[in-house]
Amino acid sequence: MLAFLTTFRNAIASWWSEFTLQTKLLAVATLVVSLVMSGLTFWAVNTIQQDARLNDTRFGRDLGLLLAANVTPLVADHNLSEVAQFSQRFYNSTSSVRYMLYADETGKIFLGIPFLEAEVENSLTIERRIQLPDDYPGDGEKPMVRQHMTPDGIVTDVFIPLISDKKYLGVLAIGINPNQTAVISTNFTRDVTIAVFITIWVMVILAGVINALTITKPIKELLVGVKQIAAGNFQQRIDLPLGGELGELILSFNDMAQRLESYDEQNIEEITAEKAKLETLVSTIADGAVLIDNNMQVILVNPTARRIFGWEGVDVVGSNVLHHLPSTVQMELTRPLYEMAAGECESAEFRLHLSQPTKRTIRILLTTVLNLQRESIKGIAITVQDITREVELNEAKSQFISNVSHELRTPLFNIKTYIETLHDYGEDLGIEERQEFLQTVNHETDRLTRLVNDVLDLSKLESGRSYNFDGVDLSQAIEQTLRTYQLNARDKGIELLQEIAPNLPLVVGNYDLLVQVFGNLIGNSLKFTQAGGKVAIRAYQLDPKSNSHNQSPQVRIEIADTGIGIAPEDQQSIFDRFFRVENRVHTLEGTGLGLSIVRNIIDRHHSKVHLVSEVGIGTTFWFDLTVFDETVPLKLIESTAEKSQVPTL
């Protein structure tokens, strides 16, 4: 609605500006005369109406007092039939009375003229009451007069209290019809005024049309032509068969337009080529680029900036850039942009975090654009750099360095402490104590070696190094792993089980990486399983029916144990680097990188590691690998491993 009113107002302003001064003066004079005539008419009509209302008020008051004086004794004697007859004769004797209502002291109407229908004598009783004005005096002696509007005119309402022997019996309400003579006079005066008003404007409009056809139209055409030339439309011509000075002016205008068109054709191609070069250069920039003028209106924006700010499909060129920026960016840039437009500074830099349209970290550089003489500011260039990956890498690097430093500090400190003790007090220590110290140093050295090896393995996996994939015999890889850990399991009193399905097909993978996965998972199971427990590794091909959504058949590998289990709050972080369950139970040592390496290796095989664990019951890890097919080129087919629970031992 507001946009419509603005458009309408602009159209009226444009239409009014096209008139000549003579036409405007004529319209203003006509408007003044018509307003004076209308004012006089309204004053006359209002005067007549006021006199009529005053007369109706006096007549109604006198008539009501006369009627009340005659019916009050009858009402006091409860002679309602006589009241009705007298009131009916009174109503029939004059056309000025519109209605007559009698109500008792509670406001209940017991008589009305024209007569009301009798009440329905059944369980539903219709009771009519009169609604008196809030300022009605009640038992006062003076009548109250009010007026209300009806389709026939203004009706005067008179309320007369019925008082007998200073006792308030009720109220008499009389409605007085409007004075017909005053109404007719008012309507006649109004009609004459409207006729005079219309006649004046018809004469003025006719004079304006004649003037427009002879003088205004050629001048208007010439004005439109000049505006078109100023807007760059050099093909504009005026074709009006006029003579005299106005005709010579039109001919001169056409000659000027022709020369400008010729000049424009010589330069437009060069200007267009330069503009195309600029737009192409900006669109190929990897960073986002937005160019705005001093009024914050967008002049140019490249695809990268549209993607970062979520402007795809939005026409932001020509609109205020602050209206389209995300709220966080808008709050940071509003003040600097206006300061730069005012020449208070030449550049600024910001680092912001965006949540919409996607979460990212950006760096924004603001630079003023000066004219050739470098004297005035023509606009502001906004450069937007997406540094999300850079920030994430810095944070990951800092966290990794911090974690590695912390993990390396402990074994190095222990080694140094025991070596210094042996060096300083070796002769005072017994053979068993020296042997214990050396054993601890050796143990810490092994721990340090494992940590360095795990860090190197994880670094290789995350560095994007390429690995060769081929058909892998899982039975052979599992058998090699079990031979490695069989002695360790026997020393701890843990039973190692394998359940390999017969005729198990080859799977797509890297043999060494899969052996490392089996070793890490079985090693963890042995570490967290008490004596007398069991650790099992299973491998079987999934049912083709349950695997119908995969592109290739799958083989599932499970490593299950009856160990201490993993608490639910730890299961979300168990694959994070340097996260160890012993951080919670404080009983076993480890680097905290084993499961992170497992996850990275399985990700390389386009699969995902799952786990089911319950504290005190045990833990089961499982993942799926794609069956090797010699007829298909060696590329990993992404696995959509099932997430159904796998029973533990």
C-alpha cells in the first residue's frame, strides 16, 4: 500500500511539472474560486441545519412537556389503557412525532407508539427496555434532548421524566422527525453549489485542452526529447509540423541529436569493450569483489562474493549494499563504510565469522577508489577472502602440536629422571633397583617410539599420500595379526578366537593398512580385557538381500571383546586423536592415536568404523569392505555400511 501511494504521488508530481506556468496559474485560480463557492455553500447549509436542529429541539421539548403533563396522572393511577388512547390520538394528530415510548423507573418499556406486539406468553419471555443516556438526570424535572442520524435525516430524541407528587414514575421518550422544509432547502442549496462547481471546472478543462493542443504539446515533446538526449538516447527525434520560431527550435534539436548519435557510435564500441574486460577480470578473481559508490549503492559484484554472502539469484546491483549483507557483517562495516565515503580513512580490514548462508570465516578489505586526479572519492572496493580452511588448519596444527608436545613430555621426563638418578646415585642403589630403573627407561623408550611411529603413520594418512589397492585375502591378513598377538593373549590369560566364513571372497583394499587396522583393534581389545576374557575376530559376507542398496557386495569384519567396555559419553570421542579411555580410568597407557589411525585407514577404503559397547560387558568394532571384482576397474566403491547392532561375545 505504501509503495502504491508513493508511485501515485510521484505520478501526480510528474504530471503537474509538465504544465506551463500559465496553466498552473489558471488551475490555482479555478481551485480558489471553486473552494470559495464550496465554502459559502457549506456555511449556508450548516446554518440552515443548525436553525432546523434548534427549532426541532425547542419543539420536541415543548411537545414532550405538554404530553407528559397530561399522561403523568394517568400513569400514576396505572390507567394504561387511557394513556394508550390519549397517546395514539396525540400521535395521529401530528406528523412531527416519530415514536413515543413509556418506561417505568427501571427502564422497562410498558407502552410504545406505534404499538408493539404483545409479549409471547410461554416459557420464553421477551422483555424490552429503554437504554437511557449515561448523563440522564433520573428523577430530575427538566427534559433531556439528544439527536441521532437516520436515513431520513436527524431525529431529535426527548426524554421527559414522569413525576407525580415528587415521585419518579418513569420516563417518556419522544422522537421528533426532521423539519422537511429545512431538509429540502439544504438539498437544493447543495445541488446548486455542485452544479456551479462542475461548470467552473468544465470550462477550465476545455480551456486547458485547447491550450495543450496549440502550445503545450509541442513544448512537452521538446522537453521529453531533451530528457532523452540527457539520458543518452541520441536516436530521439521530434516530428511535429510546426512553423515559426517553435518549428525552428525543433529543427535545431533534431540536428543536434543526429550529431550526438554519430559521435556516440564512434565511442560506444570502445567503451563496451573496456567494460567487458573489467567485468571478466573481476568475475575470474578467486576472492569476492564488490564495488559500491559513495551512496552505498552496488555497482559491480562478482560470483565469489555472491556465493559467500548468499546473493545467488538476488539482484543487488543498484541497491544499498548494507540492506543485503548478513547482520554480523552489516554491524561491523556500516560505520567504516560511511567514514571512508566521507574521506576520513582510506582502507580498513576485518576478520568476521559468518553463520549464514554457511558457517565460514572471512577477511574483508575496504579500499577507497579515487578519480584520475586522486582528488575525490568515487567509490569503495570491498574484497572478501574466505579463510575458513586457513583458520581450521591453523587451529588443527596448534592443537596437534600441543597434544604431541604434551604426550612427548611425559616419557622424556621419566627417562631423564631415571637416567639422572642412575648417574648420581648408581653406586648407592642395589642391583634390583638399578635393574628396575633401566627397565622403566626401556619401557618409556618403547612408549616414546610407539608414539612417534603413530604420529608418523597418522601424518602419512592425512597428508593425502596415494596407496595401491588390490584384492586382499582377509583370512591371510587376520591369521598374520593373530600370530603376532597370540603370545600376548596367552600371557594375559585371554582366549583369541577367529570366525572366518569359508570361501570368503577377496576384498578391495591395501594389505598393509588392513593388517595395521586389525593390529590396532585387537591390541586395544587385549589391553582392556581382563584375564579369562575373550577376544574374537569375525569375517563374513553380508546377505545380498540386506545389501541390495549397495553397488557391490560387502564383507563385514568384526572385532569383539569381553573387556571393560566404553562409557556412552566416551563413544563420541573415542576416534579423536590423543583421546584415551585411560584418561577416565587411569589404569592403562597408550598413545591415543590407534583408533584415529583406524578411522583414517577405513575412510581410505570408503567405509566407516562402527562400535557397540556396554560398560562391564564388552565392545564390538565393525566395518564393511567391498568385494573385489576382477572385471571392474580398481576404484573404491563407497560403502553405505549398515548400522544395525552387532552382538558382542
